[in-house]
Amino acid sequence: MTVEPETMQGFLTAFKLALSYVTKRPSEFPLSPHAAQEELILLISRLAKLGEDNPVILADIAISQMRKRLASAKSHNDRSNFE
């Protein structure tokens, strides 16, 4: 798959926006910097494959999906503590 430079720049912008948001909120996103980077790259690349190319939308959706995944994992862990 060939990606145009402008498109790649948009993906990079989305990644930087999302990473900046996540790293400024460690209590909401309790991930190591490396784990946060890996997850954001994965999420943004999946969204891009679905056709989204707006950097702000990519960042917003990636943040939302990361938040949901972390909440789900926390909920699962909380339930496990009662079993």
C-alpha cells in the first residue's frame, strides 16, 4: 500500500495530538509511554484503513477507543477481585 506524503503527515499529526492528550492524563490513561504509543499507532492505522483521514477525527476516535478499552479492562479486573 502506497501512502501519499500528505496523508502520512495527517497520520503523524493525529498520532501527536492523541499522544499529547493521553500523556497529559496519566490517571485516566495509566499506560507506559511505549504502550500508549503502540496502542495509538495500532488504533490510528486501523481507522485509516477504514478510510478516515482527518487528523483530528483520527485522534479523537483513537482516544475514545483507548478510553473504552481501559475502562473495560478495569471493569474486568474489578470483577475478578470479587470472584
